[in-house]
Amino acid sequence: MNIAFGDCASVGDSRHKYALVLVDRTTRYNWVFSLRSLSSLDILSALKDFRAAAGRLSTLFRCDCDENFFDSAVRSFLHDNGSRVEAAPSGRQSSNGLIESHWKIMVHMARAYLTEKQMPRRYWYFAIKHAARMMNMIPSKYCDKLTSPFMLVHGIHRDQRTWTRIFSICYFHHERDGDVRRSHTQAHTMDGVVVGRSPTSNALLVYNPRTCRYYEPDSYRIDPYRLPSSMYPDVKYDGGLISAILRDDNPAIEEPFPPGTRVEDLDPDTRILRAGTVIDIPMDPERSPHYLIVFDDGTSKSISAKDMPGLIPKPPEFDVADDDASALPSFLCPNSQVIFEHNGEYHKSYITRSSAGYRFSSKSHVNKKKEDWGVPLPNLKHRWAELCTEGILVPGHSAHSFVRSSSAPSTTFDLVAQFVSAINLQQECPASLLCALAESHPDCGVWLQSFYEEKESVESMGTFQRLNLDEYQALREKGASCAIPAMCVLTIKKEENLLPLRAKSRIAVLGNHKDRVWSKSEKFTPVLRSDLLCLLYSMAVEQRRVLKQGDFKNAFCNGDLPPGETTIVKPPVGDPDAAPHEYWPLRKTLYVYGLRRSPRHWFDKIKGILAKLGLRPNSHDPCLFSGRLVDPNDPSASTDPCTSSDPSDGMVTMGLYVDDFVYFSSSDETEKKFERLLAQHIMVDFMGTVEWFLGIHFQWNATPSSVSVHLNQAGFAANTVESFNLQDRNVTPDATPYRSGLPIDGIAESDEPKTSSALEKRRREYRRLVGCIGWIAMNTRPDLAPVHSFLSSYNNKPAPGHMKAALYAFHYVHSTHDYGISFTSKEKAPMHTYIHYPDSSDVEAYDDAKRPSGGTSHKCTTYSDACWGSQLGNSVPMGTWMPLFKFCSMSGGIIFRSGGPIAWFSERQERSSHSSCEAEIRATDHAARDTVSVRHLISGLRALGYPIADDESATTLYNDNSACFQWSHNMNTKRTRHMDNKETAVREWVQDGSLKVVHVRG
């Protein structure tokens, strides 16, 4: 037991200044009761409240606070109830570590509640009370069973429906003001701030800052997304919570750097000035006088109290004229992207300037003339540093340090990223180069710089040479083909938030004007499959390595043209430097948009370069390269596998997707050597550890003992949600992609004629929506595979009900946009891998199947399952005609490796099954085919020297149908004689040792 105090009186009539905190030593259950003062009457009242809440008083109270607080009245009350008090000795009031540790956690949680909702610190008691209540719900293990302090005390689980976001806005029904009933002309709805649960009932406790009264509504509606400061002017954030345990001598707190204070610190390694925020202050200035600073890049640092004054940014002193634009840094110039805090919320938009001065303009696009709303920024040239350090104005639309050189010259060319910026474009992308470079076009300078960037890059690689008319005619007389036109394709590339980022130009040849026709095999080039990518992730994590990424520059300009494919092109229309009658005979291919065989030429080119470096394509997939690195200039310098202790030493594995690639090796030295040798043969950018690849976001967690990675498509999902105007829907944490009682197959196809404009519009939107779901389901979301399979069955004639079902499924994506898959090098997959093995304590799951043990958890493991029959249930009235495909069963399967899924499927079977056994056999057959395909890839890697042993033993395939399990071990029955021979391949794989089908209870 202990007494805590806040730095100010609380709100309401009670005006709490102190709190009585009690922690049960056995169950770790927390109680917090308010104290108006330190008088014996108030302490006695709090102890009575504790007796009512706990059922009885404790037999022993260990007290950290001064024993003098307990006078004769309090001692008599405790003695009469069979309790005694053991107080800490004088001068050692911090001897009880239990109450100290719990109080520290309460303060951290309460400070987070106040900061998140931007609440003043006079609400400290309610934040502490709610923190103690939520600490009682934290799960822990007791006698090897999962429990919580609440369950240990009350014997039941807490009803999660009573959990409420503290300090949320609440609207409730209110008919009486005291004894006066409101008339029908008055509002019967009132608002307030949720501050917890009623102390006398289980009702919600709501406080109204206007009336300064508490309410316990019987019917209400909570808005957790609106900040109280946007509704109540006197509710303003004032720096967060400053609270402590009561001691003998507690001087008045004058904290110079309260939580929320913005600081700047120079990184000694990178010499970059980092901005950060004070998160934790020293509770004991003598013993631990350090502040905890969390910087904007996610790192943290402990700063001593004596060094803090030097970290507070000082406002700059300007000696320039008011109309001098150089007073502002380049990242705050007009039309720059910024994040602005307004009314307690952050908004992304732009800085604009007018005759009245600078202002923050909220609008959807920088070139939009009319703003949605705006806020003036007076004296911005002198206050910009203060606004940035306080977090009110954040440059850019992503979290990063705002400190850059303000003396950099104004240009549209990004010196860091090496591309022409599109941030300051005033108009949309022009239709042609001729229009873009016209003098009347406001963006002609930007597009001219973009065109020169492209042309100089192509010309520097020796892609073409220049000819005049006489030289061209001489070539024509020798049998050269007629010149074909070229064009410049202009595009505006956008960032992850779909805002303009780069003005890009591409010179492309109109290859469709050539008379020669090529077959598909002569034009085709392979790309990396999604399951092969997942296999690469698992292999890198298995070796405790992170994947690295690279990008080939101007890839399609590297492919050499064979002698029989001589091509002459005309310069693109609008080229300002092209002379009259100028022609370009190509030495190399020119982009995928032009020559039809450019992709094939590029793939042959890069395959030859990799072969020189010792990397060979996998025999089962040409986009997966692996091998022991070889220096073409010094073959003796390559690693000898016979003398190396590590079989993977010198091995490099790479996955190629057109001109993007990922790679890893067992050592940093091998990776650096690979980068050096590859850069000698072709222009390439090495971008370090993979963060974004093919729209997938990678979150790595690498330690000396383990490596794990989480993959998601949160950016793509969020942008797609916005494109369908679903971003304003409430996030539902327990959402599912299916509507209860209304299966997708229960919705009939549209009976509208094919020529209907409404059907055509709906079909276009429906296919776009289902395609987005399919892209997410194919790469990182196995949980979306079933609903995508159902929705895809109605792409031809979707009804309005199917559109609603697809939007409902995408609401699930909206609510879980950051879900994904994970891989780990640990033997046991952690809980944050959304798809993972059942816990070892789950006896039912492993009653007749063994969990992958140490040394085998990185090998492939497959699960298959099927449902028998349709999903209709009772959703369709009797007598309704139904297409037969809706009665087919659904097959599902998933293959794990290194704790995460590398391949999965969920699809409708081709025909109806006579029994659940038949449905399970077809699902097992599909899963077996995918498993054997992965085994082939692994055998191809092993043939190239990669140390992987998944295919040396049988791959385990789990299924929960005993009849299917017996059938796969070659037991014939009369009921399976009608099945096709192709589905018996599972038996052959079991007999030759490729698969091992194991029964597991469903």
C-alpha cells in the first residue's frame, strides 16, 4: 500500500490531489482510490472502499509511506478487522519494490493515455485509475496456465465489452437537468468525456467540462477518433503527467523539461542533427538524473540532466528583408508537402503563399486552385524552427528529420535521389513531348530537364548513333529496313501516398511498325513467382541473413541487338536537339515499350553476366540464380568448397524480377564482392536491406542470435481503400471478410442484359476490386485466399449483392491492412507470425502429430483441408435454381518453412464430391502437387551447391481426414473406384519417399 500524489488537483467536485494505491502480493491485482487530502477521515474512507471492492481487508499491509498518516482512528479500524500495518523505516520509504514497479508502469500508461488524447494533466487520476484497471487484464502464467490478475481474484474472465477507450468523446441521452425535465424543443443529447467506470455501478462514467459534472448514462454512443480538445476550448494539452509516490519530504515539482519537450541532438557517428521528444523524466534526480529521449527515426537515448539545456533548440535570428524568400529552408517553400497539427489532429497537405502571407492549405492536390480549408502561418520565416521543433509543422508526408541545408540552390533536380522532382508541377502530365516543351506550358522547364536526363542516360550507354539523310539512304541501299518512329512517354511517378514524386521521361520505339512477326517464345521473358520469393525469404532468414535489393539502370538498353535485327528509328517528335532528317540506328534494344524482343534480349544479357560471375539459373525456374561467386579476372580467388568449413561460404542466391532483384549470401564480404563484380559489367544501384519490393513492405528484426522479418502490403491496401472511398469507415478489430448468414454463393448472378450500361460499369469496378484483393492474397495474405476464390466466380455478371460482398471483404482489409506473414530463424515461430504452428501446449493439436522439432522447423511442412459440399446452408429459399458449380467443395492448403507460409491456395474443386473423403483427397492432391513443385526448386538449388536439405527426406503433409490418410497409403475401397488416376499420384509420392502423409485431428 502507498499514497501517490499528482502535480495538480483533479477535475470535478472531488478535486483529488492524492490517491491510495494497493497491490495484492499474491495475484498482483491493483486498486486505486482517490483522496481529497491526507486526513485520517479520507484515508479511512478509501480503506472502506477497498474493503467493499476486495470483499475484506488484508491481514497484512506493507506500507511505504510515513506511518504517521495512520492515526488512532485508522489503526483502530484496521485492528478491528484483523489487519496490521508494517511501515517502512524512516528515510527508507522506497523499500517496497512491488508498489514501486507497479506505480512506474501506471505512470507510463497514464502518460500515454493523456498524450494520445491531448488531455491536460488535471485528468491524471482517471488516467492512473484506468491504467490500474487495464494492468489487471494483462495475461500471465500461473501453474503453467494462462490467467490474469482479474481472473485470479474474481474467478472469471473479464467481459471485454466493458473495455472503453479512456478520454473518448461520448454522446448520451439526457432528459433532466437536476429535477427539471427538458422540453421537446430542447436537445435530449449531451456530450462528455469518458473518464472510466462508475464507482457505484458498472455504468460508464462521463464528465462534461462545460457543466463540470459527472454523468452515468444508460444509452450512449462513443466516438474514439475525435479529440476532446476539438470540442472543449478549456481542454488543452499541457505537457503530460508529472506524478510520484509520496515521501516524507516532497518539494514542489518544477520540471524544466516535461514529457513532450522537443530537443535536437547531433549524432556523433553520422554527424546528422536528430530531432526527438522527451518521453520519461527522472523520478529521483539524485540517483538516476537522466531523461529518456525518443528520436523521430525510432531510436532512443538517455540524456543526463546537466546536458539537457544544450539540446533545447534556439530560435534562429534572421537579418533579412521580409520579402526575402531565402529566409525559409527549401523544404518549407510554397507548394511543399508538410504535416500540420490543427485542433489536436495531424493533417497532410501543402504550404502556400499569397499576398496575405504564408498559410497551410488543405487540398487533395498541390495544383488544386481552391483549398478545402486553411490556417494562416503568420511570421513563418521567423517561427519555422519553433514550429518544427514542437512538432506542429513536420516537413514532408512521412516521418523524418526536418533539418536540411537551407543554403542549397533551388532546383527541381533531387541531388540525393538523382531524379527530376514532380513536387512543383502545376499541371497534369502532358500528352506528348511537343506539348510539354512548348513555351506556353508552365512546366516546360521541368519536362525539358526530365527529357535530357533520359536522353543523356540512353546515349551514354551507346544505345544509338546519329546519321544524316545521306548516310541513312546509303544504309537503305544495302538492304536496311525502313526507319520506324519513336516517341517520348511522359509519366508522373507517385509516392506511397499517391502524391507526385518524379517527372519521368521514356524514349520508346514504336515496334509495332516493323513488319517482322515474332513468336511468343522469341519474345517471352520469365519473371519471379510469389511463392519463389517467399522461399527466398525463408532461406535468408534460416541463415540469419537479411535480403538486400538492387536495381539495374536502363535495363532494356543493355540488351545487344543481333546482326539480323538492325533497326533504324527517327528521333521522337519534339526533341529540341534533333537536326532535320536525323536518324538513329540502334546498337542496343530500347525499352519494353518499343522493340518486341527487348525483354528477351535483356534477360539473355543479364543471364550471361551472372553466368560469368558463377551464378546459374535453377533448373526448375530460370529467375532463381545461385552459385559460388567467381571473379572473371581472377578465377583463383574464388572460394574452394572443399577447403571451406562452411558449405555456404562464397555462395550467392538471387531472385530476378525484370530489372529488380534481391540477393543474399552467408557473409558480408561475399555480398560486397558480388556487388563490386556486378557493377563492373552493368550499371546497377544497390539499395541495401530490402524495405520495399514489388509493393511489399519488409520489417526486419535482426539480432546476433536470430533474424525475423514481417511482410505486409499496408501501403497498397490503404491506397486501394481510399480509391474506393472506404477510408472513412470505422475500423473493426474483429472483422471478418464474410457476412454472417449471407454467403457469397447465396447471391444470384445479375439478370441484366450484357449490353446494360449499369452492368458494364459494375463489372468494371467489381473486377478492379476483386483484382486488388487477389494481388494482396497472392503475396502476403493467405487469409484472403478463400474470399477471393468465391468472389472471382462472379466476375462475368456480378449482381449488386456481389459488389456489396466485395466491399464488405475490403472493409476487412481496411481493418487489418497491416496484417501479413512472417519468417523467423528461431526454432519456434513467435505469436506475431499471423500464420504459425499451434503452440506446443495445445495437446489436442498434437495428439497424433508431432510438432517440428529443433533442426527441422526450417524444413517444408504442408497442411491440407477441404470442406464438403456447398456454403449455401439455409440462405437460399427452397425451389431456387442454382448453378451446379456452387455445390462443389473448397480445397485449401498451405506450405510452411522457417515459421511462415511460402505457398498457399484456396479454390473451388472442379466437380462435386461424393463424400468428405473424396473432397479431402482432391485437396491433398493439390497440396501434394504444390509441395513437389517446391521440392523441385530445392533440389535445383542443391544441384547448384546451395546447402539445403529439405528434399533429402520426405516432406510431411498433414490432413485431418482419416479415410484420406488411409487412401494415401494405398488402401483401396469401393467408394473411391470412380476417382481419376491423376489423383492417385499422391500414393506414388508417398511410396517413393517424397511425401509423408500424417493424420492430425481436426
